Amino acid sequence: MGNDLVNALKRFNCKERYWLIDNALGNQQLDNKFRKNLATSIKEATGDKFSIPCDAYWAIDFHINWLAAVFLLDKFDIETPTSFNEDQQKYFENNQKDVDLIIAFENTLICIEAKFIGKWDHKILQNKVDLIENILEERPKINAYYVCSSPEALPTDHTIKFQSKKIAYLYMTHNTDYEKNGFLYVTYDNKDKKKLHALALRPKLKGNTKDG
């Protein structure tokens, strides 16, 4: 199941940005500290304890309809075309939602949603969580986790759960230059659309830089 899962995810991953970054970084594996902090975050949220292997598969901006195709196939076999019933069709129509980072190994799938500038939109987040949760009902043997990552923790009153478990939170480290100088963001002049303005945005960060 594990190799089948990873191979199926690989076959659907046609995101150019992923292949460019993967080549630019020399087929890099996930950072050791990142894997350790991620596993710890999941344990704190769900009670599940495991290690993430150094060769775990990862992909960015992975479309949710790709996940649907992977988990709704009768077989992880590229030579076996599979039709979808009318109820499953909803996962593929007008759906460009994606997961910022997926990590997969054996029969485990970790979905990570990131937010650096701006606030979490709980309605959008809940919609994604529900969508992926419904898709995974077709594959009950998959251990799946949903993680949110940002420089600032989720509001303490959030009640979003994933497969009856709390979603995990992973602190996102940042460079102190961002906190000092912010980012430059280009926007249109409200009165004259031909004029552009560069605005300095300073994300609300959680204290000083720290490791994990």
C-alpha cells in the first residue's frame, strides 16, 4: 500500500513549480529538523506517535482533485481506466483547490496548509478539510493528518477537526529581516488603475525567530 500510494501521487504530480524546485535544489529530501518538529506537532494534536522517514515523498501545490483521482481509483494502476460515479464527480468539477505541501510514506498522508501574510480563513480551511476528509473515506486504511503552519498560532477558539482529530499546528520559522522590513507588495491605485504602488507589509509574527 505504501509504495502504491507514493507512486500514485507521483504520477498525478504534474506541477511545473515542483519539478523546477526539485531540480534547482538537487532532489532534496525534507529537512531533519522540519520532519522532527512536524511529527511532534502531530503527536501533540492527535496523540499519534511516528517518525517521518528522510526519503518521504513531498510535493507542493498538490491539487485536491488529484488526491480525489488517487484515492477514488479502484486500483493504483495507470493501465486500468476507472470511471467515477455521479456523486464522486463533484470532486473534479470547478475545483482548483490545492494543498500547499503533501508528505507521503507507507500508508500515511500529511497535508499541510501554510499562511505567512494574512489571516486564516476558517470557512475556506473547513471547506478544504471536509473535502479531503470525504475523499479519504474511500480509503480507510490511509492514515491522514491535516496540519496548519504559520508564524502565528491559530486562534485558540478554532474548532476544526480532521477525521475526528484535532488539526495540528506547526510553527513556521522566519527571517528577522522580514519582521524588520516586511515585504513589498504591488497594488493598483484605486483612482488610476495605471498607477502602481509598492506597499510594505509586515506580517504579524510570533515573537523573535526561533528554531521550530
